[in-house]
Amino acid sequence: MDGFRVNSTDKEIQITVSRSLVDIAAINNLLTRLRVEQLVKKANFTEEVVKVADEIKKSWWEKNKARYMEGPLDGDSH
């Protein structure tokens, strides 16, 4: 994928993204989500809790995806 590069070692994954494709706020949102998912895994929630969380995420995404899908790739010059 142009503008994106992923390098993986035994201990870490490095992701490089062209600044022209993504602004820092989007990267911070992604990192926040990854941190939350890490905490969820550590908490070892029951399947029912995971199901409810998935429903909440789906509902949130349906309400907010238009806001996140617009941006530099769509010609928006934030």
C-alpha cells in the first residue's frame, strides 16, 4: 500500500504512515483504540460482555463513520 509500511520483529511491530495521508489526531485515535483493546484482553471479560461491547462499537461506528471516512483522501484539507 502506498504511504504505509509495516515492519515486524519478534518483539514489536513498526508502522510507518505518510504524513500526507493521515493527521496526528487520527493516529492518536488509533492508538487509543489499541490501548483499550489491550486492556480488554487483559481483563479477560466473559463472552457476554464482549458481545455487548461489540454491539456498542457497531452502533457508535454507524453513527460516526461518515465523520471518520472523510478527510485527506477525499480531498479534505484539514
